[in-house]
Amino acid sequence: MDAQTWNVIQLGAAFMLIFAAFSTSNVIEETVMMSVANSTAGDIHNLSIIYAVFTFSNFLAPPIIGIIGAKWSMAIGASCYCLFMLGFLKLTGWFLYLSSGLVGLGGAILWTGQGNYLTLNSTNDTIGRNSGILWAMMRSCLIAGGIFLYFMMPSIKDIDTAKTKLLYTCFSAVCGMGILTLTLLRSPPQPTESENDLDALVESLSAEDQQVVDNFKDVNVKTTQAPGLTENFR
């Protein structure tokens, strides 16, 4: 197995661990709010904060990644998710909202760093395969999370404080394993001479060719806007 493929698999494993914890915690978050705080208002507010901060933080993510690199950017971004889940060990309103903002910021850094690292470990021939590997591994977190909840919580109608602490300790530990996996990522291999030649070819495209590329980018952006908007109202 070549180094680039191994890097992508390790990246996928890290995201699977992180989102197995975070996505599963989201499933029971409303119930926890109702059981511990007797209110679901905090759940609605914290989601609003997360996506609002996430939207604007995407403008800050690229320069941060340019300074500290994709690997450490992803590790820092994932740490925000872990901090959010740790907050449920002793749930307070002010920390919930503060950590929600950190999740929005961390999410922007995490996902932008992921795209950067994936690109650096891919070529034109392998980008489709590598993307498929990464997304298949990451989405398997839903299976792992479902199995965990099935055995740990036959019923999630009521979650007391003790069970909340147990669950979120497990979630935080799994997320921590994902962060550790990110910190162990290796640097992407240096591009080969043929890849450098391809970059030179792209730069030499005529104005007409560049216009075609720009038009394709515009279409791609517009087709991805709808899923992004609907995700905010799921």
C-alpha cells in the first residue's frame, strides 16, 4: 500500500472516531437537555450558534491552515468537538453556548483541513477513489454509534445525570482517540515530476480554457449550496 493511500485510510479512521462520538451524542442531546435541564431550548440555540459561527469561520480557516498546516489544524478543530462533549459532564448554559461557538470555529478548520490534506495525498487518478474511501469510513460512524446506543441504552426516553456522565465520558474518550489519530498523520509525499508537469500544463491554459474551468467551478458551487442550506434546517 502506498503512503498516500495509507494517509487517507488513517484520516478516514480519525474522522470515523470523531464523528462516531459527536453524531451519536447529537442523537441523545435533546433528551439529555430535557432530563437534566427540563428544557430543549438550549439544544435549538446551540445548533444555531454552531452553524452561524461555522458559516463565518470558513473565511478564517484557510489562513490558519496555511500557517500551522492541515494536520495540526484538524487536531485543533477536533479538540473543539471534544471540549463540547466534555461540557455535558457538568452541564451549564454559558459553557454550552461558548463551546457551541468553538464547535462552529473548529468545524470550519477541521473540514477545510481535511479537504487540504486529502488533496495533498491524491492525484487526478486517485482523488475519486480516495474521496470514496474517506467518506465510506467516516459515514460508518453512524453504524458504530447506533450499535453503541442499542446496547448501552435500550430506551432513551429518560437519561439521568449519572448516565449522562457515563455516556459523554465515553464520547469524549472516543473523540480523543480520533484526535490522537490525527496527530499521528504523516506528511504527504512530495509531488512527482509528472505531477509538477501537470501543474505547469494547467497554468498554461488559454484564456478560453480558463473560462471553461471557471464556469465549471461556478456550477459546482451552486449545486452544493442547496445541500448546505438544507443541512442547517434538518
